[in-house]
Amino acid sequence: MNRFTPVAAVICSMLLFTACATAPVNEVPVQSMPTPEAFVAQDILQNLSGVSEAGVASVRWWEGFNDPILDQLIQTSLETNFQIAAAAASVREAKALLALSDTGNSLLVELDGQLTGQRTDRSNSASNTSNSTGSNSRNERNAVIGLGFALPVDLAGKVDQEVRAAAANLMAVQAGLRAQIISTSTDVAQEYLRLRGNQKQLAMLRDSVALQEKTLAIVQARFESGLSPELDVRRAETSVETLRASVAPLEQALRRSMHQLATLAGQFPGAYDSLLTPVGDLPRYSLGIPPRLPLQVLQARPDVQLAQARFAQAAAEVGVAQADFYPSLDLMANIQVGSSVLNSNPATGILIASLSAVLDQVIYDGGARDARLDAAKARAEIALADYEQVLRTVTLDVENALSAIQASVARQTALNKAVVSSKRSFEQADALYQLGLVSFLDVVDAQRVYANAEQALATEQTSYATLVASLFRALGVQA
């Protein structure tokens, strides 16, 4: 008659529950609609890609501005920025967590030892006498050393799903690091361009103040000679002071940019004042911009990669929650060797070996497993919705950047014409005023229009330069 041994029972259980293991969960998000074949403003991007005979920008896109100080600031910031350092440390942590998750099916070996000693004294006395007949002693010493082995068997594939989740988390953190690098390089470029643009506007504003002061001196001379009324003097003074009041905000903006650039590079405010205080030209971009299609942008943007990885992680965590419904199996073995000595007798050897299997199945937990599974599925739905939203946000970023660049080019064309015409108008009004043919109000108005046109053009040129930097961020061009 055949016996159904306990070992056979364990083997059958393993086969049965392995067949019932959780099926792999789809970790690739499926888009609800296809990616557009081209951007709405694809023609603008195509035109920007061919504006230079020097070629299209490489990954070090900021070098297209041909500014050594900008190159230095970005390179330093990429090396010393603390947010990048924190993101890099997060990558190392995620790698360690991945390695930790992969140990779930590993054999565990433990070593233990025990040394014991025991002495027992027994006294014997005869009845009705006070004489002791003697005493007996028992001395026992034991020394045992043992090895314990434990091997978890992943019947339901839980460990595999945990590894998948940890791997997806690593991918997400790596994408976060790339996003931080792009963000830092773009932030430095934009802040530097604002600084140079504000320096240009400040220089122009001071020139306008000097010109107004010269006009004020002429008006005062004419007033003292009786050729102009006091009203003209007051108007000239008002114009000078109004312009002078605009100097302080620009100076404050310059200090703010210097402090921000120092902070982005991991320094304290003031570290770059000596480097950035000398006035420099506003650099213009001289290279072409990569003419990427929407699909290429989606593949390059780290925030899309991060959203994909977060969905994969959430999907794997659904598998982990499903695995909790299946039993766990642990195989264990133990070997102990040692010796035992009683009094002065020869030592006796000890050898103990055991082999066991523990199959654990939760029967009732008050609905905890169901709740964990429902929560995991909800997180996967959230991750999928976030992924869909990121796809649309990315294309929106590119479309907005391209339309803003197009509008900036149009405004610069118009403002260039306005500067030329307003300058000529001011020169004519000034000449006619000195001949007494127009009022001073005409001169002040013409001078104001000219100064405003120059300031508006400088502002738009600065805006265009920062828009170019933001377009590289939108396209996902990595540093």
C-alpha cells in the first residue's frame, strides 16, 4: 500500500499554488488616443531649425548663445546644484532598494553556537544519626554549533512583482534626475539672459535720463532768458524724475538675478557679484533648433518617462497585492553538531538534523487584502490618468513656446520700426523747439515715446532669448 507522505503533500501544494500564481500585470500604459503626427506650429519649429548655417544645437544647447560666462555658470551649476545632488542620491537609494527587493527569494543561512555547563550537588544523611555519609556531584558540559537554512518559495510571484516595482521606481527616479538637470540648465540660462537684458535696459534708461537732464538744462536756460515759461521747466523736471524712478526696480532685478544664479550653483547670494556686475551684451542664439516631431518629444521628455515608470510601478504593486491572496511557503533545514561531557567520562558526540516546510495561508483578515488590492488598482488608475495628462501637457508646452517665439519675432520687427521712427520724431521735435516752432510738450512727448520704444524693444529681445531656452526645456533636449 502506497503512503502519501508529508513531503509529497508539500510538493503537490507547491505545484498547485504555482499554477495559481498571479498573472503578469500590464506595465505599459496604453494611450487613449494616438499621438499627433506634427505640432500645430510645426512649420515654426522647422523654420527655427534652419536659421543658422552653423547647424542644429547639440545636447549642450546653451553653447549656441556663444557666451563663455553662461557656459561657465551652467557647467558649474550642473556640478554643484544641491537639487541635482539630491536627485542623484535618490538614484543611488533606488538602486539599493532594487537590490534589496531581489533578495526576497534568497537562501538565508544563520550560524549559532551554544556552550552550557551545569553542576548538581546531592547530600545523603542516615536517619537518627548526625553523621553525614558524604555528597555526590554531577558535572555536565555541552558545546553545540548549528547552521540554519531558510528558503522562501515564491509561489504566487510576489517577489517578482516587488522587483518589477522597484525597477520601475528606479526608472522613475532616473527620469527625475534628468528632469532636474534640464530644469537647472534652463533656469540658469533664463536667469542669465534676464540679467543681461536688464543690464541693457538699465544702460538705455540711464542714457535717457542723461538726455532728459540735458533737455532740462536747455529749458532752464531758456526760462532764465525769458524765452520759455516756467511750465516747461516743471514738465522737464517731471520727465527726468519719472525716468529716474525706473532705475531702482531694474537695479533690484539685477541683484535678484545675481543672487538666484549663485543659489542655482549651490553658492550663497553674492558669490557671483564680481563676475556678473560688469555689463555684458545680451547674447543672441546662433544655432538651429532640433525640428522634433511630437513622438520624438514624448520619447525625449523625462517627465513622460517618469510618468511611464510610475504607471509601471503602480501596475507591479497591483501584482504584489494580488499575491497576498495566495499562500506562502518556506523550506527550512537545521544542522547541529557538538559534544557533551558528563563528569570525567569521555565526550559524547551530538548530531541533530531537521528538515521542514511551512505553508502559510491567511483565511480571514477582515477584508485587509481586498482593501489593499483596491487601493493598488486605484493608484494604477491615477498613474494612468497622470500619464495621459503629461502627454498633453508636453505637447502644450511645445505649442505655447513656439507660438510665443513667433509672436516675439513679430513684435521685435514692429518695435524696431517704432524705435527708428520715434528717434527721428524726437530729433525733429527738439530741433523745432529750439527754433520756437513747437511747444516743449511736443518735445517731452516725443522723447517719452522714443525712450519707451527702446525699452520695449530691449524687453522683447530679452523675452525672445529666454523663450529659446524654454523651448529647449519643452523639447526635452538634455544637458
